[in-house]
Amino acid sequence: MRTKLPILAILALAVAPAGSAFGYTDKNLHDFCSRANCTDGSEPTAGLVMDNSGILYGTTFRGGKANTGEVFELVPDAGKYKFSVLHDFGANDGYPDGELILDKEGNLYGTFEGTGANVGAVFGLTYNGTKWKFAVLHQFSGADGEYPQAGLTYAGQTSGKPWDDSSPLFGTVASGGTYGNGVAFELVRSGSSWTETVIHNFEDSAYPNRLLEDTAGNLWGTTQTGGKYGGGLMFKLASGTWTETVFHNFCNTQNCADGSAPFGQLSMDSSGNVYGTTSLGGTNCQDNGGCGVVFQRTSGGTYLVLYNFCSIANCGDGETPLAGVILDSAGHLFGTTLSGGINGLGTAFELATNGESAIYSFCAKSDCSDGERPAAPLIMDSAGRLFGTTSGLGGGGNAFELKPK
């Protein structure tokens, strides 16, 4: 198992309390590690995915019988959610760290990092009407990469469509490959067999995040480190040829005002503008490397910082966004921060044209029963409700719902 590079430094950040009004009400859907020996899982560092009946699916990074994580579901039931474990990872695999995807039949696909000599794999969970069946679809060897951490992507994913079962799946691994810096890969299904192909070896940057596929089949992404200035970069892999074009090298302005160490997923609007977050950098709290930014690359090629975190006294607006952002139909951006907020233990935020607001600050309830330290992206349903996870990072974590007031 390999830890994402900036995490250790991020955990050392300390924030003083600050005031903020909540625009959403919080509902705890499940507290992890609430069963003996954490058999319900612990530390959900990835976000959730929802099927068309409102069932939520996700993973935990730890917990379970071997403490190597689980796949779970949350089924809505009379205003509450029924929790079930779908797969418990074993001592020789495990550590799922990336969002799941759903296909049109309701089956699940994801990645795990692996343990020991196992350097990770792509897996599938298929449902036959009565039970779930787990299968490894591709086992990484090191030459084709090691430690997949970011999950999978496919054509149509950005519009909310499930995977069609036939188009290629794409993903990244954190290290390995020709230069040891990770790869981007393509996974193609043919009947019951799967073929994996390395489409890009990262040479001048490392730790690639989750990919985004645009309507032309190009793949967009970021890396957490490397590039011209060492702060990571934003790139595109051209469809078919997979030729890399670098669009931005982070930390290329004084004091990293453009951001450093991009983390999480990218989002693209209908005009071709791309949005993301950096975990560090920006114009505030320079003593610890910056508190992160939300950025935009316009369809015309201009890089812009849309928001600098810790802009409000005592970081009441949050700091250290690790998940990227999602877009609603009005073009507003939503995301989470690992730290900051009233209690210094993370926020959910909204960024609109009139500015940023922390719509919820975690650990606002007794004993942090509403969760702490969200590290994963949000999802939004048709009613505007937001769903996500808090990692706990040393605790159990939880799954939550945020409902607009």
C-alpha cells in the first residue's frame, strides 16, 4: 500500500475556530466502526455513487476482518438508510481508495491498492439478484503500474450516465511504469475477458489523480507533484494517440499563488471550462505552504484562480481541499475541505459567482457525531441534496447527507 504523497504534511495543519452560518442541514447516514472490531469498515476516504433507485455505494479504506477495507451499500428505508457490507477485502488484497462506478445493469467497479507483493488491481462486483460476486479484472504487476488510488472513468460519466459495459475504462496508478512515476491505463472488455493497456507513462510528474473523459474522448487530469516547478501539473491525453499536452505547471507564480499539489477530480462544464482544486498554495497562510485554491482553465486556455481558501478569519471558509469540485445545473461549484471551518475539522463549500460559502462545518455536533475531515468528493441528487463521506483519519468516519434549508 502506498500513501498519497501530500497527506502526511496535510494532517499536521492546525486551525483556530471561527464562526460561520450553515446553509444546509446535516443527516448522519452511517457511523463507521460502530460494530465490533470495525466489521462495518473504517475511514471512508472515497466518495459515494448513487443508482437510479437512490441506493448509495462506497468503500472504506480500512476496517473489516483483515482491516483492509470493504465495499458497502446504504439502502433508503422509510427516511433512514440500511447499511450492508457487499465485500470484505482480504489480507492479501484490499485498501480500496477511489470512487466506485456503476454500469447500466447496476454492477460495481473499482480499484484497490493491494498489500505486500500485491500492488493493486481493478475489481468488479456483479449482482445476480440474490448476492454479489467479487472478481479481479486486472492485476497490476509494477511494469504496468502500482497502487491504483483514483478510481475509474468512462465516456459519459460527467453527464451522470452509468457505464455502458462496452466502452473503454480509464484510470491511473500512483507509481510504477517505465519511469516509476505512475501510468494512465485503458481497460477494454470483450465478453468475459479484460485487456489492460498502458497508454501513458508519467515521466516529469508523479502521483496522477482521477481522469476526466471529455465528449471527444480526450482524457484530462492532474498530477500531485513534478512538472516544471515541482508543484504538479494539469494535462490532456489526446484521444487515440494519447499524446500528452501540459496546460499548466502549478506553483509557477510567486509564493505558489496559482496553487500547488492538485488533488482530487476535475469537472468540465458544457462550454469546455475545466475546474479543480489544489491542496496547497494560494495567497493565504503561507507559513504552512498555503491552504489550497479552486482553479479554472477556460476553454480558451486561460488559467484562473477562482478562490483562495483561508480567506476568512481563522480559516472559517475551510482549507486543504482534497476532492476537487462538482457542478450543479446553475454552474455553482461544490466541494469539501479536509480542515478549517468552525471546529477546524473540515467543511462542505459552495462557490458561486458572488463568492464562496462554507455550507457546513463538520464536528459541529457533540462528539463529532456528524463526522470530521472529509477527503472525498460530493455527489448531488435531483433534489439538490449532497451526499458524501468523512474520513475520520484515525477514527471511524461516516456517510452523510446535506439538505438545503
